[in-house]
Amino acid sequence: MRILKGKFSILASIRMAVFIILSMAVIAAVGTITEARFDAEVAQKLVYQSIYMYIVMGLLCVNLIAVMVDRWPWKQHHMGFVLAHIGIITLLFGAWLTQHYGVDGTLAFETGQKRNTVSIKDREILVYSSMDGNNFTGLYQGNDDFLRHPPSEKDPFIIHIGKDDLRIFQYEHFAFRESEISPTDKPWDGAAVRFQLENPNVNMTQWLRREGRFRQAEIDLGPAKVILTSSLPPPSGRNEVVLVETPGHEELDYVIYNKDNSIRKKGQVRQSETVETGWMGMKFRLLRYLPHAMEKVTYVPSPTASPISISAFRFTFQGGEYWLGLDSVVRVFTDSAVYLISYGHRRLELAFPLTLKQFKVGMYQGTDRASSYESLVEVPGRGDVTISMNEPLKHDGYTFYQSSFEKNERGEPVASILSVNKDPGRWIKYIGSMLIVLGSIVLFYFKRVKWVKTPGSKT
């Protein structure tokens, strides 16, 4: 009994409290340095959500409970002390609920679109297969945390796909994307072109590659759209240069459309030849044409975070080696099937859809800076609701905030972005905070009463 009492007194001692406070200070310092060097996500996962943080928080709860039990039976002047300690424990419990069961993500949609999926920070890997390149069947879905448990060549992360294995053996949380287009003799690889658009004010050079199983590829460069296709598509009401492949020929057929969908010019173009587009004094020059091409993508590791760096991993599958970056897809073609491997932010499905009916952007007078923006959305059972910067939407436990918007190459807003939040621990944290404040008030009240009643004190 004495041994148990001695151990209990250690848990309730001031030395334990000092140890916990110092430990929290060290973790906070390490987290601050980590976030400054990398980013908030790395600091959260490797420091603030580490096993060390959980141990310290657990010891804090044990210490608070032990201190309250050590003072049993409680008296009237213990009320503030007990309320404050219960409030801290309640606050920690609410924070734990938020961390494990809360939702913090984004939802982006264009006018007229209906969405019920939220993109959150967690990553996931998806693997699909198809026999004809159209109807895909899901083979694997996993929420894999490579930041905490990075794979290696000695300890790869293996995904079993039938008789084949996808082996991930390298992960870089910060990396820069590099790509190279090269010719190939594989018939399932699509064509690729390197072209230049220029006038006195514009000079752009780009690669455009068509996936072998897809009819066309396009790129929107702002002043014009360039399309590489196997068959001529209808015009879309834009300035367009459409390049049509001719199997077995070195030249490409081309059609130049105006904004009114009329044909300005058509003909054939070879490598190194230039075509006058007829709008804005712009010239189109075909620098290179590859009837069959492949894109080799690699990622160069970065020691620290950068605005253009993303996470990526390297893997082997069916004898080939590939890199796959965040929010991108790799297609692997074989003689009998095509496999699609996707790596991106995890998507959470809502029980209800939102439809963006209208999006407005207000500008500061005389500038192109947005002063306000708001979304008119249709909510099931509630009709049309306006979400603005100061008026969020609360529905079915979720809160939708107007976060930002996306622009196209011409600077025009094309999509509204909402921040989506669900916090199951919010009210518990509120209650915990109120108990701490109430306990502090009661504690100071009894101290004042005790000071007033002390003999010789001034009232």
C-alpha cells in the first residue's frame, strides 16, 4: 500500500508537472523549427502528432487526475481548482476528437457543376485496370502515409495486383518535376508535337502529347488553344489551331478556327514550317513531330519545401520503372490490358451534393485585385444559399467557407473554391474552455475571500 501511495504521489507531484511542461516546451520548439524548415504538414505529422506528443498529453491527463484525487475529499475552496483541471482534460479530449474524426478540406466547382466530394490533405493510391481502355475496374485503394513510414529498396511498399506486384521503393515529400518527350516504336503510344506560338508580345514553346488510347490532347495557352487529334473535332468558339494526324505521313493536317467558329485557314504543315494564324499577328511554328512518343517523368528531391515542389514516389510494375507525383496519373500499357495508377489527395464523399449556380467576384476600383467573392449554391432541402467571405454555410454538420477561386490563363475566374470543415469536438472544446475560465474565476474568488478574512488585513 505504501508503494502504491508513493507511486501515486509521484504522479501528483510538482516534479511530474514540471517534467510535462518542459517536455511540451521541447516539442513545441522542435515543431516550430520543423515547420519553418519544411511546412505545417510535416510538423503536424512528425512532431505534433507523434508518439512523443501523445505520451506527454497522456501524462498530463494522468497528472491532472492524480492531483484531483490526491486532494479528495474536496472542500468548497477546491471547486475552482477541480473545475479548471476537468476543463483542461475536456479540452484535450475535444482536440483528440477533432484530430481523428474531423474533416478539413476543399471543394472546387465551376458554374453549373454539382459536387459532393471534398478533397482532404491525406494521400491515397488508386489502381485501376481495363481491357479496352474505356471501362476501368478498381483493383486497389489505400490511404498510405509515406511521410511517417517511407519505403525503401530494402523495405518496399508492395501492392499485390493479381499475379503482379507494384513495388514502391522511394518516396520524396518535396521534389521537382522534370519530363522528357522521346520517340518510341510502340504502336499504342500516341503522337507528340513541339510547337511555338509567337507575335511581337507573345512567345510560347510547348510540348503536346496525345495518349494512345485517347482521341485528342489539348492545351489552352490563353490567346489560343492548340489541339492534337486523330480526327477533326467541332470548333469550340475559341481561337484554335487543330493538328490532325495522318498515319504514315510526315506532315500534319491543320485547321485554324476563329472565335466565331469559322475556318480561317487549313492545309498541311511539316517540321520547322511556320503558319500565319491570321489573328493578333500570331505565327504557329511546328518545331517537331513524333508519330509515336512517350513521356519520361522524373522527380528531383528537394531538401526543403518550395512553392513548386510536390510529393512523389518511384515504383516498379511489370518490368518498368516509373515516377508518380501528387495529383497525377501514370498509365501502363501491356499487350492485354492498360493499368492506371493514381496518387492524389483523398476524396471524401458527402451525403448531399452542392450545385454552383452563380459565382461573383468584386474588384477594387481601378485594379484587378479581388475585393470580395461569393457563391450562390443550391442545397438539397434548403434551396439557393449564398456563401460569401463573411457568411459561411452550415449544413448537416459541415461548415462551408468561401475560400478563394481559380483563374484561367486570361485571368478570368472559372471556379469557386470552398473550405469544408467538420469538427465533432468543437462543442467539447467550448465546454472545456468554459470550465477553465469558470474554474479560474472561482479560484480567484476564494483566494480573495480568504485574503479578506485574514486577521489584520484591510477590507
